[in-house]
Amino acid sequence: MKRSKKFISEVLSTLKDNIQRTGDPFGIKSVYWTGWTKGLDLQRSGETILLTARMYQMLPYIIQITGLVASARPFISRGGLAPIVNVGNRIMGDKIIKVKSLGSKNIRSKGKKVLTGIVNALSAIGQRPAYLYEDEPYSGVLLYDLGLDEYIEDHIKKVYSLLKSHNVKKVIGVDPHTVFMFKEIYPKYIKNYDIEVKHYLEILSDNKDTLRKACKKSLDKKFVIHDSCYMTRELGIIEQVRRVSSSLGITIIEPENTKLDTACCGGPIEYAFRDLTEKVSESRIQELVGVSKNILVECPICLINLRKYEKKMGINVWDIGELLFGAL
């Protein structure tokens, strides 16, 4: 038990240090989150921005670092090696994670399609938000998710200051974790918080008829839906994904645990609690597969926690952004 606590403490400490040092949870200093924009010609500034918060772009790194942390657990658990691990992370972590992530081509491709699909859908209904490219910040949601509340305020103030320096007045988020942070947590730390926050599915849902007319093809496929915990219980965004799916010609099948009663995918605690994550995600995937082998998600964390069962169970896990990409 003591070793387990030591291990978890080191993982949390490393994540906290990375965010404080670089603004990125993995301590990656080089810009890895802008490659998906190639050919989209997004404006670099504007009062309304698309905020990816790097979430889909970091999926290859999440997969690799989760594996690295698991393999290093026996060593991190030994107190004498903890300082070495921390120093190694600062010196070599960036390069090791980047090299290892190169093998995750499939999830990298999925992430690019998701974000491109979102941009295409927003464009189809007449909205063209700007994008901050290399200046795009990470929301700091892991600090909140992992209970590191005492370190949140400093990061939030830095991010808010950055957005204000770009004259940002409205944020369109692409994932529920980031939208939750900007909508519910940031206002608690920023006096006179004045940034409007919307999830892209809210906007598309309000323009579903225009979206339907813009679709080049109807997907005409059935999916069992996995609702994100954050999306439903924290943000109250439930019917929007169903309306957008209908606009694409998709038929949604509801599992037993759905909407406000949705079951967890196991995230976002993969780094520190891998065993628990796998137990939770396996329980959820069994329920979903019992309904359909085509699974629809709306969150990057849900995507990576459920897609790892694709080969083993002969299933396909899709993000709604990918379907927008295919339809438009």
C-alpha cells in the first residue's frame, strides 16, 4: 500500500510540475497541436475562437505515457529512485514521449478527422471561428480531475490573461472537459469573468436543419451511444448530440445506462490509476457491445478508453466529429 501511494504521489507530482513548467500536462515544449489545421486556412485572431485545448491532439501521447508510467511503476515505487525519475522526465521526457507517440498513427488520424469535421460542420452553418495555433492553451483540467485544486488558480489566470490578450470574447469548445472548465471552474477564480463558452454540438444542434441540407451524404447507420459523464451530468448537454446525429442520417440506440444515468468510461485517471480505469472501461464496453458493435462517443477521453477494445471485441468506436467529417 505504501509503495502504491508513493507511485501515485510521484505521478501526480510530475503532472503538476509539467503544467507549471510548460503549461502542458506532459511537459512537451514543442508545438504538437497545430498540425491538424493544414489546408483549413483558419484565421489566427478573432473574438470567437475554436478551442481544442490540445485534447484530441494529445491522445497519442496519453496512450504512450500511460504505458510508460505502468512499466515504470516498480521503480517509481522505490523512494530512492523518485528524484531520478523526476529529473529524467525534465531532461528526456519530451523526446521519449514524442518518439513513442509516432507509432500511434490511427488515433492521430482519428483526432485530425474529428477536429476537421467540427470545423467543416461549423463552416456549413455559416460559422468560421478563429484558432490561436501555437498560442492555444491547455485548460488545466487534469489538475481539477486529479484533485490538485491548490495549483489550479495560477494556471487559470495565465490562460485567461492569454485569451484576453487575443481579445477573445467567445470560446467554442470541442470536448466536454474543456467546456466544463471554462464554463464552471474558471469563473470561480476570475473576477468579472466575461468569456462566453459553448460546446460545438450546442451550436450545431441549434442549426440542425442547415446542417442536414449541407451534408453531402446520409450516413444511414445505427450506433449505440456512450454519453460522456461531463457532457450529461455537468453540462446538461444530452439531446444535442442526438439531434446532430439525426441530421447526419444516423440512428441512435440507447444502452441501459444512458443520458443522465450514463456509465463512466474509466477516464481521465489513466495515468495514476490504470488498473481501476481498465476495470471501469471493460464494464462499460461490455454493456455497449451487447447493444451494437458500432459505438458513438463525443469525448476524446471516452474515445481512447473504449477504442482499446476494438481488436479484441471486433467493434468500432467513432467520435461524432469523425462522422461530421465523413458526411461533409
